[in-house]
Amino acid sequence: MRHILILSDLHLWQVTDHDDMWMRYRHRQFAPDAQLFALIERVYAQIGSAPLELVLNGDIFDFDVPPVVDGRATPAPSPRNGRAASARLAAILDDHELFIEALARVLSRGDRVLSINYNSSRRSWPALLRRLLSSASCAVLPPRKVPIP
């Protein structure tokens, strides 16, 4: 039997552990990564070796909150092209290692991760998908020794 786990509206953000109250929800302590990783582990404990499809059903990343510059949220426009969105995604992923590990866990079992495009990333989705898959694949692949000539 195939199992499907659908995640939606995680709105992962760049973490900023500043002292004031503005955007305090962006502190690391409020990131959902540990709960997401535990969810994946619990699902696998329940389904055993049965296949799983993990569906990322839109708004997984939040590009509309201000980016973090020098540890502080700094007002800036939302990225509207592939290059800017990919750079913002890289910064977000840097702060969500357990999210990447959860994706890597699914991929390393040979299971599928499906991603559904969402409205705020429509134009930049190909670049975002490449960045996300690159991050998750790096977490899956064991380190390689590169011969030095």
C-alpha cells in the first residue's frame, strides 16, 4: 500500500534571534523543523517499508517576510525572478537543516517528494526547485573522497 503525506503552508522563513518583539515568531525556537522531522519518523514507524509520497503542497517557504541582513530583518521587496528567489531560498534553507534532513530521509529511502507550485513563486519555480533538490540531494549523498592529482 502506498501512503501519501501532504504538507502545506509551512511558511519557512529566515531565522532571526533578535531581542525586540518585532517578528519574534522568526526566532529559532518557533521553527517547525523538529516537529516535521519527528512527523516523518513517526509516519515511517507506522508504515514500515511501504512506499511514501511526501507532497509539498504550496507555501512551504515564505518569501514575503523581510530578509535577514546582519542578523536583523530588513525591509526589502519579495524576490520576483529566479535568481533573487533562489538566493532567498538558499538563505532560508541555511536556517532549516532539519527540514532538509527530513526531505533527505524520504529521498534516501527511495520515496518520492512531490512539490506543487504555488502562486507566489510561479515565475521563479524552476530555479527554486533546482535549489531545493540540490540541498536535499547533498544531504542524501554520502561524502565522496575526491582524488587529488
